[in-house]
Amino acid sequence: MKSLGYDVITAGNGVEALEQIHGQQPDLVVLDVIMPKMDGFQTLKELRAISSIPVIMLSAMGDDSNRIKGLGLGADDFLPKPFNPNELVARIEAIKRRLNSSDRRELPMNWQ
């Protein structure tokens, strides 16, 4: 990822991830579901209580119920393992485009 121009910060567990997020204030978080001390769902729940930072969740448990749970807790995207690393980069870029869009247009008041 560094070769693509991203600065990457890593954490070994959910508690450390929250500490890193608080200290480093990254632009986006890629969060695995299966982690020691605090799983990705609990980490996301804690994160959403304090931040709206974009989150892409990853998991080997990619069945519908886990994807729905992650998205319901506030993840912006959910990518089941195994995945193509290029797809992860494409999803990161899609979120980045949405966040950095200087050409945002307001919807008209009567839009339905």
C-alpha cells in the first residue's frame, strides 16, 4: 500500500486499533472482524461512538449475516476474504473520491 502512496498504520488488536485511530487520526480504517481482545464489530461500535471516519471491514466470515451486521454497525463497506488486493484499493479509492469530491451537488428540495 505504501507503494501506492498510502501511509499505513497497523494494530494487532481492537484496543490497539482504537488507540492508533485516536492518536493518528487516519483518513480511513480497514478493520478485520477477527481480532484478539476486541473483535472488529465491537471495535467498530466503539469507533462509531466517537467518529464517522470511513471504515472498510474485512472478514473470512463473509456470509450475509456478518456483512449485514458490519454495515448495520456503521461500516462503509465490507469485503469478504479471500479478496483481490486490487479490489480493496479500488474500494478505498471509491470512498476517497466520495470524501474529496469538490463537485458535490445539492439535491433539489423536491427530489424524491
